Amino acid sequence: MKASWAALLIALVPASAEAAKLRGRVDGFRNLLNPVWAEAKDPKEHGYSFREPVPTVRAEFRRLFPHAPKEICIAALAAGPQKSPPPVLVRIGGGRTTPVTLVVPPGTRLTFQNTDPFKHRLHGVGFPTFQPADTVRGATREWSVPGPGVFEIRDELAPSLRMWVVGDPTVAAIAYPSMKGDFALSVEQPGEYTVQAFFAGKKVGPAMPVTVKEADLDLTKTPLKVGDEKAAAAAEKADAEKAKADAETDAKGGDK
Amino acid sequence: MVLSRFWYVLLGLLLGVTLYLLHLASSMYNRAGLRARAEGLSADAQVVSWYLRDDARQRSAELIPFALEPDVAKYLQKSNESEAKVPEDARGKLTQALNRVSAQIPKSLGFDSVFAVDQNGRVVAYLGYEQASGMEDFELGGYPVVADALHGYVRDDTLVLDRMYRVVARPVEFDLSAMPAGAIVGARVIDDRFARELSQRTGAAVAFYANGQRAAAASPADFNTANLDAIVGDLTDLEQDKDYHEKGRSGVREIGGLIAVQYTRLPGEAWRLGAGYAVARQPAAVSGPLGFFSKADDKDKKQGNLPLAVIAALVAAGLGILFSVLEHTRPLRVFKTEAAKFAAGSIELLTPSHFRGVFRKIAADVNDGVDKQLAKGGGPRRGPADFKEVLGDLPDQPVMSAFSLPGDAVADAAGSGPLSVGNLPSSAHGGSGARQLPTPPGSAPRRLPRPPGAGPVTPASAPAHLDATMPEGGLSGWGTGAPDEAEWQDVFKEFVATKQQCGETIEGFTYEKFVERLRKNRDALVNKYGAKRVKFGVHVKDGKAALKANPIRE
């Protein structure tokens, strides 16, 4: 998997011997909440008949933070518009796409490949250029980003599958962090850039302006803080209280 | 008559009440059946829901041995350390570990497929999912059930992939201070085998559906599983069901009169995909009172107490026949016998005391009728002695009247001989006002009713007796001796008495008119036939008093 994922990055970022590496790190991504999983845990969504925490797993790991290597996209945004990269491969499998969030210049062609042993039926939400169509096992489907903006893609046959494509003409390079949060951006041209993290189609954390010269840059000392622990803790607490209230309501209402 | 009529009324009432009760019973049965069916379907749906939840819980417990297997945790952790590619040795070792643990799980609690997933969501090893053979990048990490397990939760889900699966997952921990090393996922295919097992344990007829198609179905032995196919045609309308849409469970829906079903969404991703299960029951309604016969099974028929029904029917029929014999057949037979005797003349009259009920009245009426007819002279007669003959051809010899009055007739005052009637004054010819009735052999003569206004009967005042067949020459005294007017007084009296006997009115009927008419007829006959004189007699014709004239030439 990693090989194909690397191929994606290679395809997205123009290879150049003179490309500068921006090494950085995202921090606090465990304070983010995957919207699909968070929605699925809501009892009102009827996503399960029972769901219980395993006591031996520490509470900090029970938070439904995203799988950073697929869901957090780090983009280097240039000062001006950038050329569209070669087609980007998006794999459909395992209940999600890889990547989940993608930031590319408008006009970029995306190739969706079904890696599951059963069919999918992707479609765009709220825009007409990506109508529902079956993609059988191993087949591909192409779509070009129509313009700037956020485009959500879903699967009629797999409700948990949601993908966000952000069309931004200034995207010069993108990267996905590791499980530890480390990432490396390859920027071909020197200049002024802004490093920005995207998650679920939205910007998360502060933008980090950088000046790229010929040498590589190490940004790990100033990590991109994409999630606030206090806010996450407050949200988690509110969520727990809401769940408790719902459980009490259900208990009063009886088992339906 | 009272008993049999009461019996007919009672039987009629019983029949009506029975029909009403049958209709009432069928209506109540259908209503109770509908209610019971709705309750039964709700109970079935609830039981299936509980079964699915309980089954998922039990099977999630069966995942613990996988999670506790050291090699599973170890090689999942090893896979996590290699983000680029799953190490091949990890795949192999994990597969062996999965096989080891799976072999120890009771078959009834086993899984169709087991997956070992690392932190990246990649399936490092699996059992029983051959569709993924050769797919090195096969993963499951995006599904909420797997994500939850990777984040420390145990839960269930229902996934609709190539088929429908009931899935449970739990975390696999390697280092308790770190994130779980991965997750172990167990899946059961929702197929006919699954449905059969569920149906056997819950007693419900159940069908699973997804994507508008029936995925699996099973039912108890007394339910035709093929009927469950009918739900496919109903699924398109199901989304219109408000309860189903909002609460996940529909109301009771009847499909084509074949089955009644209740739909329930399955928890998990299947909920949002419109997948679920339907429990069904066959309708227990009857189409009418006779519908009970087709619906009753052998057990019902045993409860029906047929011998009691047969005995009741026989007793009712027997009572009806008994009452009919007592009140119809037997009196009629007695009456028939008596009537036959009466007709044969062996009895003078019907004896009402021999009869019962209406036959007694009939007998009395018959007797009265006979008496009246006899009083009228026996009713109209056919024969030559008709007044019509007065105007017909004149015979060569004097024609004898049918009711001539022989002068030598002697009335038996004691009543042992021919009965003398009337108290007409004796005429010059020896009492022409009496008639003699024929009497049946062996019976006593009956006295005729006296005409109104007549005086008491005395032997002297009843010299004549009535004879229907007058001997030739019996009229020898007629036309000789007394003048016509002297005879006519007697004829008048007899005529008046006969009219009264026949119930005719005599108002305005005077002797003068009578005599005038006789004179007129006499003169006409004398002129026409050259007769010396005309003798008149009285008789009854067509129930009325009539005169007969006999012209006499000498």
C-alpha cells in the first residue's frame, strides 16, 4: 500500500532534482475527530446494537482521531496559481478513500480505482459533474476538479465513505503525515509559501508561512498544531454528557 | 300443533341465532386474529432484534481468544512498524495464529470470516474471505466498526458489501500504554443458513433484504418460505412508511393476502442502506362462517366434540318427528279412518270427541254442513223433475213430479219411521207439506230443521212424508176434487217453508202474487197442452225453492 501511496505523491509533486524538502510535523491531530466515525458512534444513527469501551485501552486512545496518513493533507500554497499536476490516483477500499482529503489545483484529474472485491458507486455531493456510477472491482473512474472550492464525494453503497477534494489554484505541493505526524513537502520552485493542514475538506490549524530557497527546510521545531487539546477535551466532555443524557432518555423510553 | 309449531319456531330461532353467532364469531375471530398477528409480528421482530444483539455479544466474546493470542498482537504490532508494506512473515504468522484460535471456538459460535487489522486499517491476515485472495492492499480501516475497535471499543455492525455481514470487532493490545496494535474482526454472512439458525431459535419466519433484494430467508415448518419472496415487491413502498423511516420498524403490512409482515432496519451501516429483516406471519382470517371448516386442523376438529353435535342434531330431529307424528300424522290418520267410515255409511256422523285440535272442529263443521244440506233437501239434483220441463215438451202421459206428495203417507210421530217435517196444515189431499228423507241403512233417521215460524210438530199436522220417487199414479188425486186455489194454499205454505229452509228471504212474497203467478202458468200450460188442470209441487233446485208443474189432461 505504501508503495502505491508513494506513487501518488510522486505523481502529485513534480519530480525535480532541485526540489526543496520542507520537513515538518503536525501536532495535536489526535484532538481532531473523524466526522464519519463521530457520526457513527451517535446512538441516534443506529450504527450498532452495542458499543462498549475496552477498559484496558487508555482513554486518550479512545478518541476517534483521524488516521493521519490518509486524512490530514499538508499543502504548500504558493503566492500565485500553479499548474495542474498529472492525474492523481485515489484508491477506494476499506470503507474509505485514500487519501480522504485531497488538495489540488482546479483541473487536476483524479483517477478513482476500486481496490475492494465488490463494487462502489461514487458521486459528488452538491455538484453535477460527478454523478453516481458503478465502479466494479479493480476498475477505475476519472473526474477532474471543476474549479476552486470544496467538493465532497460519497459512495451510495458505503455510507462511511466520504472524501473531500479541495480545489485551490495555489497548491504547489502536498504531503501526508506519518502516524507520528511527520511529513515532508517537496517544493520545486523557491519562493514564498504557506504551509497549511487540511482535514475533512477544511483548513485546520494555523497557516505557516515559509520561504523556500534551494536548501531543505526543517520545520519540525515549530509543528503545525492542527488540534487543540482543551477544545477536544471540552468537546469530548460535552459529547459524553450528551451520550449520558441520551442513554437516560432511552432508558426511560424503554427498548424499542 | 302447539308443540310442533313451537318446535319449528324454536328451530328457526336456533338457526338464526346460530348463523348470527357464526358471523359474529368469524368477525371476532378475524379481529382477534389481526390483533394477535400484529402483536405476534411485533414480538417476532423484537425477538429477532434481541437475538441479533445477543448473538453479536456472544460472538464478540469469542473474539477475546484471538485478541489474547500472543502471536496476533505481536505480528500486528510488527505490521504497524512497517507503514510502507505489511511484512510477509507477519501475514503468515498471523494466519497460523488465527487458524489456531479459530479451531478452538465452538462451531455454533464460530465466524465465517476473521480479519486481523493493523493500526493502518490494513488486513494483515484473514480467514474465510476468499474474495480478497491476492489483494495485498486489502483493508478495512475506514469502516466505523473497525475504527472503533482500533480506538478501544468493542461493538457490532451490519455491513452490506458483496453480501450482508453481521460483524463484531474488538481491539488487540500489545502494549497497554500505547494504542491498540490492531483489531480483530469477526463476520458472519447473513445467508439462508444464518436465517435458518435464527428462525429455529426464535420461531419466527424471517427474511433479510438489502438493495431491494431478498438476501436470505427461513421459516418454521408450517410456513411456506417461498411466500417471503413477496416482500421484494413491497420494498419499494416501504420507504413511504413513516414509522419505518423514522423508527426503523414498520407497521404491519399485508402483502397480497398471503402474508403479513413487519420490517425492521438492521443496525449498523445497513440501517442507512435500507437493509433489514422482515418477520412474517400468515393471515389467520376466515372468509365467513364456513371458513372455519377450511381453517380447522385436526386438533381443532378434535376439540369440536362432533359426537355431541350429532347427538344434539338427532335429538332435535327426533323431537321434531315425534311432535309431527303426535300432532299431524296421528290425528290425520284418525280423521282419515273416521271419514272413511263416514263415507262408507258405517257411522251416521263424525264424532268430534274422537278427534283433537282442529280436526274436532272440522268434524263438527262437516256434521253441521251435512245437516244443513239435508235440511235443504239434499242439495240440487239432476233429473227430469226440473221446472225447466214446465216449459218443455208436454209428455203424453201425466208426468210425475220429483217431489209429489202422496196422500197416504203416514208420519211416524215417534220418529222410528220416515221423518215428517213441517207443521203445514193438511191439505185436501192428505197433508202435502211433509217430505220423507231417505235414511242410511242401519242408522236412525235425522230430523230436518224446521222452517222458521213453523208451529210445533204433531203427528196430526204431519200427515205427509217426502218421497223422492213418487210411484206412478201417485198424482191421481190431483186435479180432481178441490179447486186449484185450495191446493195452492198448501203449495204456498210449502213453498214459503222451503224458501226459509234454503235461507231465502220471504219478505214481500205474498200469497196473492204467488197465486197470480200460478194462475198465469196454469193458464199458459192449459192452453198450450190442452190440459184439464195443472198440479204444482215444491222442490229445491240449486239450493233454492222452486216449483214444478204437472199438466193433467184428464
